[in-house]
Amino acid sequence: MVKRYIITTAQYNAGINKNFLKNIKKYASVNKAEIIILPTIGRSITEDEKLHRDLEQYEIIDTDHKLNNNLKIKNFGVRPQQINPLTGLERYAQGDKSYITPGTKQVLKYVANSYDDIPKAILTTGAITTPYYNLRHAIGVRAEKDHEYGFVYVETKGTKYFHFHQVKALVNGTFADHTGLYKNGKRHRAPEAVAMVVGDLHPGDTDPRHEKCTFDQIKQLGGKLDIFLHDTFNGKSISHHYKNHYIRKYEVYNEQGLNLTQELKDTLKAINKYAKHTKGTVYIVASNHDEHLYRYLDEGRFIGDKGNDLIGSMLYTAALKGENPLEFGLKFMGKLEPNVVFIERGEGHKMLGYELGNHGDEGANGGRGSPRSVETANSKSITAHRHSAMKIRNTYGVGTSTYPRLDYNKVGYSNWSQTNAILYKIGTVQLINTIKGLWKW
């Protein structure tokens, strides 16, 4: 049995966004979902705890509450003014349990699980109430700027599995979801999505179930999206990671043949599949796995690499001429669809103010990338690389398109998620997960 919930946060003594409430009610009707309100303190802890009268008709939960065995509502009493309401709370996602906690901003983080394929998600909801903070202090001013209208939509199935996604609204209460655009209390079936950032691709390790979900999402969203692909070349046939690891290299030989020509052909096929599923442009974002090929050439490892030396020498010559060796190699193997475009390092590509052309592995001044450095540089962005979806303010990260466990994370804990990001025309972003081969029920 599937149960559906719309979960949002309300500050005590605050006004409500009436247009947003209208749209939530319509969304609840369309999806046959129950509305749940999570209260949180208002301007001060000394004020009376009173919610807006229009919210009294809905279920109000101010204590811990179980949605199913693996998903709970937990209230830590975190003040809504806190910059990141999840700070220090990762350890409470114990026993492979995910939780939703009140918050007037939307934050999402995945926490490494034990040995399950599904990581633990910890997240906040966003608010239905208007900002209510003490603006005489910096913490209140920051809280008002970070205030986000939104909710979490949850589908539980049985005692173990669940789907969720955060829905963010504009100040006027309008929001987009893969089910439509909700505006002035009405639903418009076309959500007007403009782009999708796909979880890191890694052809050869791509999970066909997630790939099928991705193509289904593209179709449902109208088939005219610009698609952004990361780690489009896996580099398994020539990876430097297998140097001096002879057992693993033997395993890869049995899996793939250590055949660069075949991997280029497989990569070409993977890209063209995406290009044929959309009438938009497919952008290949320069990524660290793509650059395994450049490193292979730069270090001269193609010399004497039996079976790869000829194609390696051709790609090496192309690189010396200033060409992108991956692009050259793919076109040498066959026809690349005309709607495929390569984004080089340092170029970037912005849509609706969001930077979509940055892989996320590079930070400031040659350092490693992190959500903080990406946010500081871009303000708004959707990046990849971490294989673990995340959101804080307007900084989003997608997950992976691979199987949940690969050779380098098959032992130990993992927070990998199979997650894509959708950018809507109204300027909001939505992260969509694949769970056990499905993205919705």
C-alpha cells in the first residue's frame, strides 16, 4: 500500500503564503496526499506557540513520528535562524534510518549507510509561512534571505521503502514538479522543464534501471530538455588507478578487455542514446574521468599498450594539435549526433542563472571542489562528481547513474544515490531519485 504525504514547516506567530497554500492543496488533491505541518519557533523562544489559524485543520506534528520503518519525522528543536539546520545531526540517522526535520530552508544530505544499497537521507522541508525573524541581528537578516517556501513530498510503500523529493516554490507561491506547474490554485500539466543534469554516467558501469528511469523522466517532461552529462567517459580500459594493482587489472580485463577502442564505441553509443531521447542539446561536461584519457596519453602509457597503441597514438597526435582527444576519438569511431556539444574546462554554461557546466571536482586556487567552494564561486549551480545528491540554498549536486556499488565502494559504507536534477523554466530545481529501479509509485 502506498501512502503519500506533503510535509512543510510553519513558524509560530508567522503569516502564511496564501497562494502557496492554495497550490499545496491542489497538489494534495492531484496526488491524493495528506498535508502535515511541522511547527518551529518564530522570532523568539519567549513568544507564545501559536500557528496561523488556516493551518489548524491539518495534522500538526511537533514530536518524533514514524512514516515507515526507514523514514521518520524528527524534531531536534533547531532554531530556523541556523545557517545549516542539519549541522551536527548526521549521527542521528542511525540504524539505516532516514529522517525529515523542520526547517524554513531546504537542505538535503545523504549519510553513509552500513551495507545496504540505499543511503540514508536527512533533509529539511522549507516553509509555508512568511519570514518571521528578528532583523536587528545579522542571524535574522541571513535567515530572511535564506528563507525558502517549500515542502517535501513523500511516498511510502510498505514498511521499508519510500520515495521523496523536495519541492521549492517562488515567493508568489508558484511551484513546478514533474507532475505539472501549480499556480493560483490550479495545475498546468506541462511543468516547462528546460534542462536535466544526469547523475555521473560512467558507461560500462551505468545501471540500466536508472537509465530507464532517466529516459522516462525526459519523456514525461516533454522531450525537449537540454541534457548535461558528467563523467561521460569512464576510462576503465586505461585507468591509472589500476597501476600496480594486478589482480584488479586482471578483473577489468575479464570485464571489459582493457580495450580502449571498444570503450570509445560504448561511450559513443551511450551519448547518442541520450541525444536521441531529447530534441534539446546534449552537453558533455568536462570531468575528471573524461580526463583519464588525457592523462593516459600525457604519461605515454599508450606506448606498448598492446591493442591500444595504435588508437592511442592517433589520440596523442590529436591532443598535440590542441584537439579534445575524447571528442576526436568518439568521432573517429562513428557518427556523433548533431545535437551533442562539448563543454571544456573553464568554459561553463549558465541557464536561468545556474552554472551547469562545472563538474564540481575543482575548487578555488587549484583546490578540491566542495559544496561551499562551488556556492561561493557560483551562487547558483548544479554540479556532479560526488555521486551523492545534496542541496543547500541554490547549490545542488546530483548523484550517480551507476550501480550503487562499484569496485571502489563495494566494501564499507556508502552515501551514493542515483539522482538526477531538473531545472524548470520558473527557475527552480528538483532532485529526483531512483530507488530499487523505480523513480515513483
